[in-house]
Amino acid sequence: MATHRGSYFTMGPVRSVACAALAAAFALLGGAHAQEPASGADAAAFNAWLEGFKREAISEGVSADLLERELTGMTVNERVFDLNDNQPEFSRAIWDYLDSAVSETRLANGREGYAQEKARLAAIEETYGVDAEILVAIWGLESAYGEIMGDYDALRALATLAWKGRRVSYGRGQLIGALKILEGGYARRDELKGSWAGAMGQTQFIPTTYLAYAVDADGDGRRDIWSNLDDVFSSTANYLSKSGYRKDAPWGVEVKLPADFDFSAAPPSARRPVAAWASAGLRAARGDLLQSYDLNAAARLISPAGARGPSFLVFSNFDAILKYNRSTAYALAVGMLSDGVAGRPARALGAWPREDRALSLSERKELQASLHAAGFDPGPADGVIGANTKKALRAWQKSAGLPADGYASAATLDALKGSPSP
Ligand SMILES: [Ca+2]
């Protein structure tokens, strides 16, 4: 994920990279959960766990000397423990997220950074085949252009996650990764700082992403994603390139749908050539035609706020950005911010349904239970509106004669609760 911070976790399993401080804010933390402080007897339990972890790490190739040096005397970070334990009750609406992700300040700072780093970015764009404005947008979302990288000690934060809680498997793998960074001499011990969930540096790489993709671009022997911009941009470009990003192709285009558009004929995973979408009546939101786009390029249709909000055709570069952070909102923010940075219109023309209220966790579970009661299968009622829930929602909407956009809003829940049982 570009950044591993609090809320991005609410959008699915741990991402491969960190998402931004911002993306973290996508869901508001629920607040007053009672937490058990990890003290007293827990400290002894942590130490016992640590000894077992050291043995496992040795078997995975980490040297005993390094483990003794770095983990002896390690303690739980109780702040990290609490953050990890916090289940968000409310999700942020995508328009609220985008307001912050693509704010005037972030746009202005992005244009400034783009101008300042023009020569450096041009060289990296050429080397990796990734558009400079996309690199700047990710930089802006991940760390506010290097300003907010997090100052949690990564080893201690990851040891805390690996010990106990919802992310032990993630924490364990990343802790091993962080130790291997030190063993390889890629970064200094005092540099290993980041978010509470272990995402580090100006691009918020988690340790395994760092190991696989971080680059020593200036040839000083270190992959410095904290303070060396050659390394920062090259690492990000390398990751995007390996994720399938191709330069000079668009991430997506906002479209207008015909009034009678049948969403049920366009599930979100369907990739079709632009020409086929044009035949189905789609038009570019700015200008009427899609003719300026490659008519053979495969595109998916996304309507993140349902039929009443803006829709976009997104291309393979959008999917490459999703590998950085598996959130549609994040990938849209990267695309829009990159457009703004490069001097193109940065915001959607279509209006977001701002009067809609995002559903709470309990309401999302209620929606799933109601779908089940109505004879549709949304999967377990876990409050996560994933592919299965959206599919069931679309099927119910179609059966009820509503636009089958799979969008879960308060209005959807009301309609569903008022619908007759089969
Ligand atoms: Ca370097």
C-alpha cells in the first residue's frame, strides 16, 4: 500500500503497499473502544513471544546477532496496539475523501513540486516508463510531498502488530522484512521510521514492498526512500512499472451515461474496448466523444457513488495504481491529482450525491442481512461491502426495477428494508 495507516485497512486486506496518511483517513476511527493496556503480565507474554519469533526469524535467514541486537529489550508500543485494535464504525464518503485528497493545497503543492523536480522526474519517467505527474500525485497522497512520513519506529510497531491482534500475519512478515532491510545494509536502523502500521518514507512502502521494489537510483549503496528524491521517485516508478503501468496512456476518463443505461449489463469487472462503450451510448463528460481515446483500449466502467454520481472508464494504468493501494477512491485520487498537477482539469464534472449518508458498520451488516432475507446471497454479514455484497445488491436492485449500480447508501437500505420478502 502506499500507506498503511488506520483506515485504509477498512477497505480490504492489508495492501501490498502503504496508502497515504490521507487514505488512512478514509474511514474515521471509531473512538472510544476500551483497550487493555499491554503491561504487566502482557509484557511477560510479549517477551515469551519475542523469543519464539527470534527462533523463527533465524530459520528464515535473519542472523542471530542482528536479532539479539535489535530485538533485545523491545517493548510493545501501546499506541500501535490500540490503533490496531480499533474497528472503524463509520466509513468516509468518497467525495469527502476526494475533497481532502485533491484539495487546492495539495494541487498547488503538487504543481510546485512538479516544476521544481522537472529535470529529475523527466529522467525517471524515461527510465521506467511512468508518467511524472503520476509519481508526483502518489508522492502527494502518501506523504504530502515528503512532509508527513510518520515517526513510529518500524521495528517496534511491527513487533507489536506481529505479537497480537488482527494483523499478526502481516506484522510478522513485515517485521522479518524490516530486519532483512537492516541485514542487507539498504537503510540505517535510525531511518526505519514510518506509519503505525509500518509504511515507510515519502512513498510509504511497507518492508516487503521496499525489499522487492525500492531502488538505489543515485548509486550511494542505500535505497533511501526517506530523504533522497532520486531513490523515492525511482522506487515508486519501479513499483508502478512492475505493476503494469505504461507511460502516455490515460488512467481513465470521466463519462456521461445514457439516461436508460443498464448497469446490470456492465458489472464492474467487465473490460471492453472503448469502441464498445461508445456504442453503448457512453460519452466523455468533457467534449461529447470518446474518439480521442484509443478505441481498442480495454476499459472498465466504475460509478463509485452509484448511478447518481460521476462515472469513469478506467484503463490498465488505473489497475496498476490499484496494486499500489487497493482502493478505488485512492486510485481515483491519484488520477485526478495527477491531472491537476499536469494542468488538466482535476475534478469530476458530474456532481457527487453529497446528500447521501455513508452507512455505519451496523447498517452495512443490516444491509447484508436484509439482502439475505430477500433471497440474495451477499456472503457473510461482516459489514464489508465487497464484490459479493455488491453483486447481490445489483441482483436485488434489478429485481426491484431500480438502477442496478450496486451502490450501498442509506436510501438503498431503506428501500431494501421496505421491499417484500420472496
Ligand atoms: Ca541511494
